[in-house]
Amino acid sequence: METKKPNHCISCSVKNCAHHAQSENYCSLEKVVIGTHEKNPTVVQCVDCESFVLGSASCCGETR
């Protein structure tokens, strides 16, 4: 398994993302893309990390 270097400028707690630095709660990417699925976002739930890639676990905690 590849060890991902944490980017201490990008905090992340989504452990099932393929870019999560598993040793710490950080993203391992150099930069991330943030977007929205709404025309006019007004609440935090409208904002998405478009860099997310499903890693070794599903959203329910089951391994693939």
C-alpha cells in the first residue's frame, strides 16, 4: 500500500477518499477542487469537494 504524504494545508476527515493521508487527517493532494451542485449555494451542504475519489472503503464502511 502506497504511503500518502499529508498536505498540512488541506485538512480532511474523509478517510474513505483515495487521496486521504491515512496516517493523519489531511489530504495528500497538492491542491483540491471545490465546487457546488447548486446554482446559488446558500448552505454548507451545497458545497462539494470535486477532488473526491472513492478509496478502499464504501460510504458504509464496507471494503470493496
